Amino acid sequence: ETGVTQTPRHLVMGMTNKKSLKCEQHLGHNAMYWYKQSAKKPLELMFVYSLEERVENNSVPSRFSPECPNSSHLFLHLHTLQPEDSALYLCASSQDSGDRGREKLFFGSGTQLSVL
Amino acid sequence: GENVEQHPSTLSVQEGDSAVIKCTYSDSASNYFPWYKQELGKGPQLIIDIRSNVGEKKDQRIAVTLNKTAKHFSLHITETQPEDSAVYFCAASKGSGFQKLVFGTGTRLLVSP
């Protein structure tokens, strides 16, 4: 509906597993984002890619590794996660217009991650 | 850095009543203030936004007001309907280029028939 598709919708993994979250946007945007949403906390920005280059890394632990192979696709690779990493992981996209100003952010439906 | 506070955390109204959600921000350089609605099982969806060069913006039953001096902005929903029930987030950002939003903690709105 929003033009941003995330898979899988739900993921359960053990602490020793390796898994990846996938995001695809069909809006022609050139900036993509990963956010973490935990209960009773504000949405936390994790990573930003603008024109396929990582421009923001908000002190995220190295067990989260993003990848942006092109402007339409974004991945979040997960390994040796902790139970406190259980959360809703949201992908978003926008059009980075440079000095012309910021454009609206469009979110996907998220991947609900449970780490056992 | 920017800090956004949002109140109330929960709000219950009767269908047809108005609902008001308030946010304050700390960085006077912030100049873009969107509001997002998140329904169960979905990601946040932008419903209205305001830039710092205007004081009020309306879109049908929703409106946003901005007081730059006091550094607060509010979401107003009139004639509420059960489908307005959701979690609402305010946010603030500044500058240009990619979007670096700082979000509030959310308000759960429940509209009872």
C-alpha cells in the first residue's frame, strides 16, 4: 500500500542464528532507512542510505549489518542477536532532494523480530 | 540533540468528540513537523505535516498547529470515528537532504462508538 515492502513479516531466531531482513521500495526514492520500534520507546533511527551510500549509523551494535545494493533494495543482516533486540524493525524511504529540502518518509509494515 | 515529548500517552474519546495530542521539541532549529498514524500490524503512515513557515494546516478532519516561540505543536482531530483509533506519533527534524526525524513516544487513541 505504501510502496515499501518488507519481508518477512515475522521472524523468530535463536541467538546463534544468522538471518536477513529485506526491504524493497517501488517509489523511485533515493534514500532508505532502518528504524527500530520497541514498546514504549520512540522510534530509533538505525541506519540511513542516501544514493546507496551509508550516511548515518546511529551507534548500532555490529551484530546488525546493513546492505544497500541499489536504490530500491535494503537489507539488514542479523547475527548473534540478544533477546533485547526483539522489536519491530521498520524500513522507510524518501526522496533526498539535497538543498531543496526534505521530503516525506514512507514506511513499510515492518518485521516483528523475536530473539529467543 | 533534539528531544521530542508527546502527551498524553493514551487518550479515550467518544465517537464524534474532538481529540488533541500535544508535542514539544527542544531544538529551535527544527523546521519540519510530521504526524504519523500507526494501525495494528502496519507501519507508521504520514497523515499531515507542517513546516516552520506556517502556523496551521488543515486537511478535512485533521489539523496541526505550530507555536515556534513556545516550541510546541499539536494534532487536532474533529468528529472522531472508530477508524481513527490507532497510535499517533509526532516528530521533528531540521536541515535538508535525507530525512532525520526524532519521534515522540506515541499516543494511543481509542474512539468508542
